[in-house]
Amino acid sequence: MSKQKLSKEELSKLQELNNAFTQAKISLGDAEIQKVEILTSIQAIKKEFANLEKELIKNYGEQSVINLQTGEVTDKKE
């Protein structure tokens, strides 16, 4: 095959698409890192919630219901 060369326009478009593809992959990687950080944060919140729940059950009983707006504790209605 004889040596050929892309036109300036072809080369420019090819480079532009390659850069866009690379940037998209980087953005996807950043999003995945952020997802892992959020999932880790959720796990920590769930653990803290479980600890508080145990403490509240100890203080107010297993059958208590807490109003999250007022903080009022009532017995569970059956």
C-alpha cells in the first residue's frame, strides 16, 4: 500500500472524536468513584441509624413509635 495521509479536516475530526471519547470515559470513571463514595456514606449512615435505633428501643421500648416531626413517643397501635 502506498503511503497516504488524511486530509487536515479528516485528521481534525478524528482527533476531535477521540478526545470526546476519552473525556466521556474519564467522566464515567469520575461518576463511578462518586457512586462508590455515596454508597460508602450510605453504609455509614445505616450503621449509625441502627445504633441509634438500639439506643431508642432500650430507652422507650420495642413497641414505641416516634413521630419524626415532633419527637413524640407513643405506643404502637395494633
